[in-house]
Amino acid sequence: MQSIYNIFCILILILLSLPILDNPPVLASSANSFSIRIETIEQENDRLSGLALTRTLEKRDNLATAYSNRCLLQIYQKKYQEAKDNCTLALDYDRSNASAYLHRGLAHYRLGNYHRAIANYTRVVELDPDAFAAYYNRGLAYSELQDYDRALSDYNKALMTNTVMTLDERGTIYSDRGLTHAKMGNLEQAITDLSLAIDCDRNNPNFYFNRGYLCTQHKQYLAAIRDFSRALEKDSDRAEFYINRGLVWQKIGNIQAALQDFHQGANCFYCQKDRKNYRVILNLIKKIELERASQIPVIA
């Protein structure tokens, strides 16, 4: 993810042992979900799903759909090269299979082949101009290429399609449009989009986290703390939520509250068996406590 006022992921900061206090955190992108409005495959059923797809292929019944579905299953299993190959087989049987192009685009995206992903998403919208998932995912690919104007255009097209979408899907698009505005330095518009995302889905902690980050950049520190707190109400196991709230507390001079959040963040890392980040946060706490102790006047 690219920089917004030297944005780096808090975990990357920790792993590189950079001074956490001098760098703001990365925004939590929805791009981690490789698509919206595509078939969900439950993990406990993926083996049975694979067997069913294999039997369909063996019977040579509706091969294009079967290969496309197997592609989606393999994306879920993070077998992106195999997924891409199966979608290509699906398209050998049916060149008008929009789902196969969409799924192959997802596989290319996960492989880092953003130009090829865009080509596949473009084919989807040629076949179905109201395929909002294709516009949305193409916007994600353009954003990875730092082509933010085209990314914004695609998010807008996704929102304007005639396809009925759920509120959480609409919220996801608003969120990623907001992240793109933030990358372009349009912080006010970014905050507006994150507020729209929250209006669509008040249970998504990342939306609150992202808006909190943007409020921090706008020096709206109390609003940032409120949003980080709301994010934690939705998900209390996210170390980055505690740590970033702690950074704001420290910025406004509430060192005790900052230390409490850093301790909570360290505990989250410990529970996740992330010992390296756990130790780095402990060192950060020790440094702050030493600085506090050095400022206490000595009474003779």
C-alpha cells in the first residue's frame, strides 16, 4: 500500500524496528477481501466442494461453469496459479462466461499481475455493464498501480450500476473510495466516504479504524480516539487498534492512557504468538516509562 504522509503498516513498522511514534499507521483496506458478491466457500466444506466439482468435470457436464467454480475454490485455498489455469480452461469452453473472467481477474490480482487482472475485469463489464464487482475489483487493481483517478472512476461506476447490492457491499466500496481519496491527499472527502461506509455497515471495525486514522491526520484527536474506541468495541483482539489509539493518547499528552493501550496491544501480540512484535512493543513501553522517570524531579 502506498504512502499517505509516510503511511506504513504498523506491523511493517514493528518488523523493521522503525520508531513507531514517528509514523502513522496504514489504513485497513477492504482489498484483503478479494471480491464482493462472489460465492462463499466454507473452509470445512472445501474438500467436499472440490470432490463435487471434480465429479462434474469427469462427467463433462457444464464444463465452463465447473472449471470457473473450481477456480473460485482454488482462490479461496490460495492456489492462485491453479485457479488462473482452471478459469482459462473454463473460457476455452465458453468465451462469454463472465464469472470465469471475474475469477481469473481475482487470481491475477492475488498473483500481483494487476494489468492482467484489469484486462479480465474489463472483459466482464463488456459482457455485463452492471457487474459492479468487476468495476470495484478493477478499481482495486488500478489503486495498486497508483492510478488513482481510474480507481475513483471505477468505484463511482460500481456505485452507479443498476445491480442491487447489499449495504455492506456498498459500504466496502465507499471505504475503498475513501482510501483512494486519502492517498490523493483529499482528506475531507476521504472522511466523508468513510462516514458513508459506516452509515452502511456500523459493525465493520475497519471503517471506524480508517476514519480514526484520517481524523488523526486532520488533528481531530478526540474524534480519532472515539473511532478507535468504536473499532475496539467491534473487535477487541486487534493489536493495531490499541496501538494507534495509544499513539493519539500520547500525542495529546495522556501518557498513562497511551501506556495502557500499548500494554493491551502487546498482550494481543502475545496471544497471537507474535513474539517479535510483542517484544518490540514492550521495548517501546520501557522507553516511554524511562523517559517519564527521568522527568520526575529528585527531592534532595
